[in-house]
Amino acid sequence: MDAAGGWLNEIRYFYKRQVAAPLSPHAQALWHWLMWRANNVFWQFPLRLSVPEMAGGTKMSATMVKRARTELVAGGYLLHEAYGGSRAGGYWLLSCVSPGKALAAKGRFKEDEKNEGR
């Protein structure tokens, strides 16, 4: 993801999607927090985060985080992989500009990196 344009474009398109199919305020807050976390680790996925960590970062209860996460997954904003037990889950943000594609570093999508070696 490039430094400013990509992130700002994703936010812009996030709000365009909200007009047609709005998310709950909790899901919106979680999406923004996940975008902030992804930016902090230079868009390296998967983000490995526990529910208590997300709850603390968003000031939501663990139950609200799980509901918001389910809403984001169902809406096509997020991929979540549970690793079982009390281990932190893996999260991939999906693009709002190109729905269905996972975000990756330097403005490229996950699929682009796989095809680059060919």
C-alpha cells in the first residue's frame, strides 16, 4: 500500500460503500482501527491480533469486537483465520477500491505478489 494515496483511497471508497450498505458503528470503528494497525506494521499481513487486544484498542467489549468482526467478514471487508485455542487470529483487510482483493504492501494485492515470480 503506498504511503498516502492508497490508504486515503481505501477510506474514501469505504465511505462510498456505506451509502448503499451501511455497517454498524462498531464495525466501522473496528475497520478503522484495523487499518491503523495495518499501517503501523507497513501493511504486512496477516495481522496477528487477539480479541482482547482489539477490544482494548477500540474500547469495545470482546463480544462487540466479535460481532463487528463477523459483520466485516460478511460484508467483504475482512478475512479472518482462527488458529485455535487462545492464539491470536490472522486478519487480512480486503480492498474497498477493488472489492474481494486482499491489501498488501506498496499498493499491491496479495494475488499480484504471487504472479510476480512468473
